[in-house]
Amino acid sequence: MSDQKYFVLDTNVLLHNADSLTSFSDNYVVLPMTVIEELDKFKRQNDELGRNARSVIRHLDRLRLTGTLKDGVPMANGGTLKITVEYKNMPGTLLDMSVADNRILAVANNLHEQGKKVIFVSKDINARLKADALGIDVMDFEKQKCNIDELYTGWRKVTVPSEAIDHFYQEEESHKSEGFDFKPNEFILLQDEFNPKHTGLGRALDADHLVHLNSHNEEAWNVRPHSKEQRMALELLLDPDINLVTLIGQAGTGKTLLALAAGLECVVHRGSQEKLLVSRPVIPMGKDIGYLPGTKDEKLLLWMQPIFDNLTYLMRHDRRAENDDDNVQRKVNKLLKDHVVELEALTYIRGRSIPRQFVIIDEAQNLTPHEVKTIISRAGENTKMVFTGDPNQIDNPYLDSSSNGLSYAVERLKGHGIYGHITLSKSERSPLSAIAADFL
């Protein structure tokens, strides 16, 4: 077909999502030999990159049985996959052909000079800039992207007549509000059309029914909310019927502190779960904890310091005991020693089945959509999972605010009855923290 496009895939696309091979129906997918060589380097790793590399290699081996990869083999989606060893040097471009990225670009450029409709697909912005400078069409891999500017916040404001708010407070069960198409577990701030201070806050049961917030969820481990968004977050975190919660917010909005406070409340005081498990991506791109110095415990101590800081804060504000520094540290150590709280590198969570635990994944914006899916699939009976993060503070070089796993989960899971989300917008840490978040 003359209108078929040739999608030349960069290695990072395959490492980001092994299914990207089959995402370009009815077109050619071209893999330069350099990509195969780079996959070979990653296949031995025990992280997400290694798993994706092995998955792609196995898929290519299955396709090899149906034809010759050099000439192109048909795929089930109507497309054709081809591995090419052909590329020409690009004199006059000053591109060093000893660099793997430039050899991949040379393949795309070779097809482009043959008059093919070539699109270079890469997660690497710099590689896309180079391709664009060569006159080649470029694109990011966007199968798992969402619009961050329109991301679901978990709550909205609805203007209603004054009597509607009065009726909401008078009704003990649920309040019916037709015509708004609420999402389950979405929070609704009812606001008087003539008096903005006359409001009511409810949570959606379904498309047109609201319920009052549970008065037992106004405090967790002696931490009380400082804003309506924090109050909404606590409602989700403490509700045993909500199995998955995502919290998004900039630094200082309280997302990690609220999650830890709710986790301790549910495990220690309410007995909803048996253990609080806290984890975070160890370093960008999910590399193993072995890259940090020291023993496993020493490595965790370094990487989990923000979690220790929050636990220390919570223990210091526990009104049930003496709170001098030595006693606070003893309480934190006892929680860890008794395995009431467990800190674990994300590397070691994969492959486990996690029943009856309150699981917090901090800094989840550095995870890919597939990594988030893998972690959620570990949840066993009566396990609650909480993902926290700031999509605008990403360390992973191949993710952005729209393509990371946290944002993707919010977009895909909204409206499910066992899921809830809140975007926290106001910094509550300190006036200085708020200024830094807003103006720097």
C-alpha cells in the first residue's frame, strides 16, 4: 500500500512498553540492528527494563518463525515488522556514527531519502530534535499518555439553589442531584448560587446521589486536615471499601504525611490491615537498590529518609505517649522492629502477593504505566494501595507529566467504585515551602 508509513522505533520505546511493537496497525515497524544490540544489553537486568527487553526479544523470535525479519514479516494487527542492518553515513551532518542513537537515526534518514513516509518514534527528546533537524517526522510514543491539563482532580464545585444545600444537610442517607453525572467517589462542593459561603460537601455514590462525609474520618493518628482537599483525601484513605487511592500534589501539600497517618491509623488503631508497607522507586528508571552504597538496611535508610522524617513527625504528635526525642525514636524503631511498618525497595515488591496490608508507593510519578499496573496486581485480599506523587517533579528521563504511571492510572481508573483520587493544590508544610512551590 502506497500510503503505508514506516515507523522507526528507538530502543527506549520498546523498553518503556514492550507492546509498542504492535501499536502501529497496518504500517511498517522498522527496528534498526542497533536497537536489537541495545536490547541484548538490557535483557539481563532484573528490573522493568530487563523484563521489557526480554519480552520484545521473545516476540521477535516468534515472528521470525513466520518469515524473514530482514524482508519483513506480517503481524496480527495488519502491520509488517522489519529488522534492518542497512544505513548510510550522513556526511555533512557532523553526526558521529559510533553513537548508537545516530546509527538509529541513519536508518530513518536512509528510508526518508528513499521517499518513504518515515516517522521516528522515541521517548528521548534530544533524539527527536536530531531527527527533526534531518527533516524526518517525529513523535513520542503516546499510547499511554493523558492530558495533564485536564486530569481528573477527584472533586468539583457545583452551583445550586440555597434550598438544595439545606436539603442535603437535612437528609440522613443520600441526596439526589440529577443532571450532573457524578463519578463514584468524586467529591462535590455544593455552593449557594447567591451566597458563596453557604456550602455543603458530599461524596458521590453514583451518577446522581451524594452522601455525607463520615465523621469518623476527620482525623488520622491525631492529624487533622488543613484544607477541604486534605479532608477529602482522609475520607478516601480511611474508607475500608476503597481499595486504591491516588494522591497528586506539589511538595508540601501533605500527600505522603496523610497517607502515612492513615496507614498507621488503619493498622495500629482500627486493625483494618495487619501491616503498613511503604516503598518508593529507588532511583530513576527503576534501577536496583544495589546501586546505592552499604547494606540493604543502610541503603534503605538513605533512600527512605523522607519516610523516616514523616514517621518521626507523626510519633512526636502522638498524644497517647511521651514525646521527647529519645522516646520518639524508640517508637519509630519499635514499629519497624515489630514489622508493623515495613520499608521496602520497590524492586522487591514485584513478584510478591501482598494480602491484608496498607501499601504506600511514594514518588509514583517516576513509574511507567506498566510498572504501576504490575504493582497494583500484587494486591491480595483486604489490601489497600495508595500512590502518591507530583507529576511535575519527574526524575525518569523518558517520562513526563502526561506519560507517567501515576497520571495514567488517574485517567484510566476514574469512575471505578473501589478507587478514589484527590489532587491537593495548596502547600501546608510552611509559608516558605508554599512560596518555593508557587514561585520557584
